[in-house]
Amino acid sequence: MSFLDKLKQGVTDAGQKAKTVVEINRLKLQAQDLQKQVEEKQAKIGEIVFERFSQNQAVTATPEIEGYCEEIVTIQGEIKQLQIKIKELNNEKECDCGKIVALETKFCPACGHQFSMPPEIIDISAISPPLHETKNSTDPKSDSRN
């Protein structure tokens, strides 16, 4: 491999890593926004409960409180999915004990848990069509005069 080929490969690798970092940061921002939504809903639940408490009313789960709780559970599921995507982009996985390890790790260094076969990573670019397709000059549909 010549010097220029190595340089070209290095630039390509750096570009891919930069794209990965941008995607990870985007996912982290989404997770932070969702966490803020959870906190807002929890605050609303607290306001409802405190209002009832201060009026010497029984503090029970009202349909309004249950609705907020269901929304929180849904948002927390979305946050968990974003965290999984971030780990995948970082080539990491989480052990049952909570330790974050490299994707190819077979045994957890903290607890000894044996991981199953690593998940297969699919390269989306290999299955998606190219962004810019050239027009076939023999195809009458591509002729701009029609």
C-alpha cells in the first residue's frame, strides 16, 4: 500500500469516526431532551399530589396522575433505546451487573458473566441505494424532452 493510499484510508477513517461522534452527540441530546420531559411530568405529578395533600384530600392515583406516569414510562423506554444505540455506535454493551464492556467481550471482567454471541452489525450503506443515481440515456423516461 502506497503512502497516498494510506493517507486516503486515514482520511476516510477519520471521516467515519467524525460521523459516528456527531451521531452519538445527537442521540445524547435527544436523550437529554426526553429526560427533561420526564422531569417536567414528575413535577406535575408532585404538584397534583401536594395540592391534594394541602387540601387534606386523600392522595390517590387519579386518571391525570396515571396518564403522566404512563407517559413517563413511554419516554423512559425511548431513552433506553437511545442509550442502546449510543452503546452500539461506541462498540460497547452493558453487562447484567451494569458494567460497560467492549462489544466483542466474551466474559465480564467485573462479574464473570458470559455473553452470548455478539450481535451482528449490519452496514446500512451496503443495502441502501446510492444517493445520486445517473440517468440512463437509453431510458425514455429519463429524457427531459418528454
